[in-house]
Amino acid sequence: MLELDNLTLSIGGQTLVRDLSLQLAPGQLHVVIGPNGTGKTSLLRALFGELPLQRGDVCLRGKRLSRLRGNHWRSLFGYMPQNTQLDLDLSVLEAVVLGRLDSLSMRLSDEDILAALAALKVLGIVHLADQSMHALSGGQRQMVLFAQVLLRDPQVMMLDEPVSALDLQHQSHLMEHLYRQTRSQSWVSIVVLHDLNLAAQFADRLIVLADGRLQAFGPPEDVLDAALISRLYRVPVEVHRGTDGKPYIRTLRQANPTP
């Protein structure tokens, strides 16, 4: 269980997340949604130890993370930022293997290489193993970076907009793999998505943030209410149910749209 206890995060005098308390269960995929500028990315960065908390604490399986040193804390989390730049002149396989290294002085083993190849195979990109990272498309780089995070074998998996550069096929493939691995590995998975319909399709629980505060938390079927989404995003929507029972959102055209 990952417990967030009254978290408050401020940067430069601006409060980005205020009094956030949640209990996130292992084996479940939690998707964070909300309008731009509501603290979604800042929340992940704070959980990863990149941003200091002004108030509150984080407990993972009963242990307060504030009592752990930075490297030990981060070893428990796999984190894929939204804008990851990997400018080193590396092959895809070399880039993925970096996920196993805590420092560049560590030695790689044959087991590390095999694990990296296995991650690439699972994601359907093992054919890229010998290619240069510089030769990849944005979507291919994103899949490689996800493979890198997989190798860290974390207890908490956090991805910030992991599908933003992917086509529909690879969006579905990445999210399906994350969904299944979350269950089989008992990860606490937290993903930031802007696509509400993709979130509804894969999330066990939605975390809805706006103005730095928690607006709703629960299964998509309970959370995706037309009135709530219209109010938060300032656009009229309808919420329908697909043949699989999952909700999906349809945006309505506006005669006089407001900026």
C-alpha cells in the first residue's frame, strides 16, 4: 500500500498540491487526470524525491519514506518523466540497460543484458536493439524509455504522459502491458494521462486533481460524471457507456467557445 498523508507541495510561493491524502493499493493502475497546471506532474516528481514536500508524508508498505536516504527512496520507484532527453550516443540496448545502473561505475552482467532484451521483446521493439537512439522516432524513443524503467524492478511505477508520442496501436500496447504487469508484479502504478477515454479504459482508480486539490477518487464508472468533467475542463461533455460497460466521453461542440 502506498499512503499519501496530507501532502502539500509548494514551489516559489505557489501551492501546487494541497492537503492530498490517498491510499493506493498494489496491483492496481491509478490514473491521474485533470486540467493543465493542476499539479499532476509535480505530484509524481515529489513522490520520486525530486521536489520537497512542504507538509505531509509518504508511506510505502508501512515505512515512512521521509526516513530513507534519497538513493534508497528512489530505488523503490520507477519513474518515466514526461520530457525525457537521452542525448548520449547509445544503441537502444545500451540505453535500456542503463535502467539497471545506479551509477556509471557499476559493471553489467549477462543477466542485465538478457533482462534488457526481454523487456524490448515484450514491448515489441527488440528489432531496434542495435539501432542508435538518435535514429528513432519520438514514439520509438518513448517505448525504449519505458523498457528502461521496467528494468528497475520497482515497487511503485510512475509514468508521466507515457503515450503522448505514440500512435493508437502502440498506446494500446503500452497501456495493456502496464495494466498486466501491474497485476502480475503487484506494482502500485500511477500514470498521468490527458486522454480521458484511454484513462477510463485502463484505470482501476482515477485520481482527479484541479486547483491543487483532490476532486474525486474511485473507479472510472463512478468518477467520470458529465457535470464534474464539464466543470473542470470548461467544456460541455456527454458520458456514455461502451459495449464493455466502460464509460467514454464525447465532447459537445460549442456555439460560442470560451478561451
